[in-house]
Amino acid sequence: MKYTRALALLAFTLTPTLAHAHPGHAGHDEVGGIGWGLMHPFTGLDHLLAMVAVGLWAVQLGGRALWALPAAFVGTMCLGGLMGMNGAVLPLVEPMILTSVLALGALIAFTVRLPLAACAGVVALSALFHGQAHGAEMPVGASGWMTALGFVAATTALHVTGVLGGLGLQKFAQSRAVRVAGAAIFAAAVLMGAGIL
């Protein structure tokens, strides 16, 4: 019973605002600055799942990974965001973002344990592409610093959600519930790749 409730809570947490997938919808680009930065990570299922997955994987690894993986993501995302704001374009950004969701979901589902530096490297590589997308999609005329502050705060909140969700699943359900959450993230990424989500 506790396992079912914990999974239902996690599913609710992972439910995105699917009404707006990315910028371009009415009213989306007018927000600008910190508001746009706060909103953007929540408006794409790919971003949301990857950021929550970082928190879940950090819980699964435990120890220093609890802070090292989210810190690696946020720090490298800022670098990618700066690149995007200044017109630098990484190749295959959207496919790489989807690949990062698939990879993180699989790493959690199969309880992959690598040295901490390698785990942080995987997370940082993924964050570079997420950050580039955030920076490149920033509304024209918006403050870069305020926008960055917004998406750093939102990303941190999503990492915390993943960590708290993972800790909750381990405490109130079973440790394999985190693996199930990883499998669900992987499955969602497959559906996104197939154009179903």
C-alpha cells in the first residue's frame, strides 16, 4: 500500500504542464527575465524528467553524490546557458536532450554505479545541452542574468524534488521503487522519441 502511494506521489510530481511544450505559445515569450527562466524548465517534459532524474540517481548513489550530481548539473547548465545566450550552437541539441533523459532513466533503472567523477561527468554533459537550449530560447531583450537566475532556481527545485522523491521512495516503499521510477523516465523518453508524448 505504501509502495503504491509513493509511486502515485512521484507520478504526480513528474506530471508536467503539457499545455506548453516550449516557447512560441501565446504569452510565453512576453514573460521575460526571471519569470521566463523559472517557467522554462517546467514547460518541457524532457527538461523536467532529466532534472528530476538527476536527483533520483543522486539518491540511488548516496553519499557525496547527493550534492555533487545536482551541483554538476547546475554549474554546467549555466555554462551551456551562457553559450546559448551568446549565439553558440551545439550540434543536435534536442536529440542530445532526449538522449540524456533516456540515459539517466536507464542508469537509475539498472542501478548503475560508476565512480563519482564519472557520474558527475555524465550529468554535466547532459546539462550542457539543457543549458544551451535554455539560453538559446531566451526571449529577445530579456535580462540574461535574471533569466539565468530563474532557470537555476527552477532546476534546483527539480533536483530537490528528485532527491526528496527518491528518499521518500526508499523510506516508505522499497529501494527498488527508485529503479521503477527510472524505468518510467526511460519509458517516457522512448514515447517522446516516438512522438507519442
